[in-house]
Amino acid sequence: MLLGADLRTLRVVWTILLVAGALALLYGLRHLLVLIAFSVFVAYVLHPLVWQIEHRLPTRHRRVLALLLTYTLIVGTIVSLAMTLGPHLADEVRGLGQRVPKMSEDLRTGALLHGVLARFGLAESTINSIDAAVRAHAGEWAAGAQRFAVSTFAWLAGAWTIVLVPIFAFFLLANGELVTTAAGFFSERRHRQLWRRVAWDLHAALGQYVRALMLLSLATFVVWAAVLAIAHVPYALVLAIIAALLEFVPLVGPLVAGAIAVVVSMVTGYGHPFLIAGFALVWRLVQDYVTSPLVMGRGIELPPGLVIFAILAGGELAGPVGMFLAVPVVAAARIIWRDSQEEAQAADPAVRRVH
């Protein structure tokens, strides 16, 4: 005993203090960790292209040369897209910004809601009932929207650090082997095989997941931009970009994108908002049952309920960034747990005799 406490109690207290200190450290470094997470995301996206270029270069230091060529190609592509789509996108954003004050005034007076509902042939009494219900909760919705806007602008104010993402991704791609070697060096010898397996499973699953998200996002942008432009939907390019970005948030993101498209089409006077809702639903089915199985393969296997819980929890903890990172983090934890359990079962003689 020491000061009236036995050794076991001291160990428990020491463990609790270590865990609390580790959590406090993670919280203090949360912005840096998010930056590193996005850098890993970009590194996984670029890795196949870097690998293809690297294996076609016979010179020394071909990894760095392949990275320089890849970054040059990407910058050229971004500049080309900006020159091609930039003017049209700027016009749409400017036009939407000019309409926002009038839309806000119509929403405040109820004229916007009356105009939208009257187009569907609803009786005046029904419209008045809906308007009264909306006005009863308008204050709560406005306060929620204001909090969301404040948090979004606060995040954008610090978003200049995004320029560090491609720099960190460059070093991750250039020195990926060093990270693996360091992990093996600092782990205990009896656990090195386990951590090698965990690292490989994480690399395979997360790499496939990230690249699949990029392909799904690109497909969403192309299809949405084409269909909405053909249907003459106002602000088609802006809506396509929003849908492509929200594709990175599983389950919830596409639903929000469809809702935004329907609301924008209704408030801008588009004559067929239900066709937009039907298109968003059909495209979701195509993505879930055709495109995703083709590009995702086995991917990250998580129950839909767990995915929804992770996304909501991530949103509560860290906003949009937390929603984006929730699924990879939960999937990584699941992979570590699964590999640890399988390693423990393989090392248990009783389990080996049963099997």
C-alpha cells in the first residue's frame, strides 16, 4: 500500500489520468488532426495517378518527379475548368445573390409560400393554415439558420489553412514508406504483425472508399449538370456543384442536395419541381444500386443505422467536417477491432483446438 491505497487502485487512477490526458491532447490538436485527415484524403485520391506516372519514369528520384508532374497536371486541369465554367458559375452565383433579398422579404411576408402553394391548386384556407404553422415555428428556424450561418462563416474564416492540405499530401505521398516503417519500429515486437495487418487493411479500405467517393461525386456533377441544364432549371451549375460536394456525406448529403434542388426550383418559379424531386430520387437509386457497387466493391462495410448515427454524432461534435470524417473514423475503428479480435483468436490455443 501507498498512502492508504493499494497498487491496483493506483494503476486504475493512473490509467484514467492517461486516457484523460490523451483526450485533452487530441482536443487541443483537433484542427491539426482535421488538416492531416484531409491531407490523407487528398493523398489517397492522387496515389493511383502518381503510381501510374512513377512506373513509367526510368530516372532516379522518380517518386518526386511523378508528384511534380501530377501536381502540374492537376493545376492545369483546375485552371482549364475555371476558364471554362468560371464565368457561367459566377453569373449564376451573382444572380442568386441578387434574388436572395427579395426571396427573404417574400418569405417574411408569406408571399413566397402563398405563391408556391397556389401553383398546386390548394385552397386558400389550406394555404392560410400552412402559412400559420410555418409562422409559428419561423423564429426557431431563423435562429437555427443564423447559428448555422455563423458557424459556417467562422469555419471559412480559418479555411485559409486549406492551402496546407496539398503540401502535406505531397510529403505523405513522397514518404509513405517512412510512416509504415516508423509505425513498425515503435510498436512492440509481438504486436508488429497485427499492426502491419491493420495498416494494410486500413490502407486498402480507406483508399478504395476515398477514390470511390471521388468517382461518385464526379458522376453526380456530370449527370446533375446535364439533366438540370436540359430541363432549363435555374442555377443548374450551382445545384450540380452542391450535389457533388454533398455526395461526400453518405446517406444524408444526397437527401439534402435533393431537398435544396426542389426548394430552389420552387422559389425561383420553375414549373416542374416534382420532376426535379423524381430525378433526384432516381439518381439516388442508380448511385446506391448500380454505381456504388461497381466503384466501391466491398469497400467499408458498415450497417446503415451505424452510418446514420456516426454522421449525426460527427455533425454534433464538429459540424460539416465531422459529418465528412465520421464514416472513415468509425470504419477505421471497426477494422482495428476486427483485426485485433481475429489475432487474439488465432493466438488462443483453445480457439485453435475448437476450429
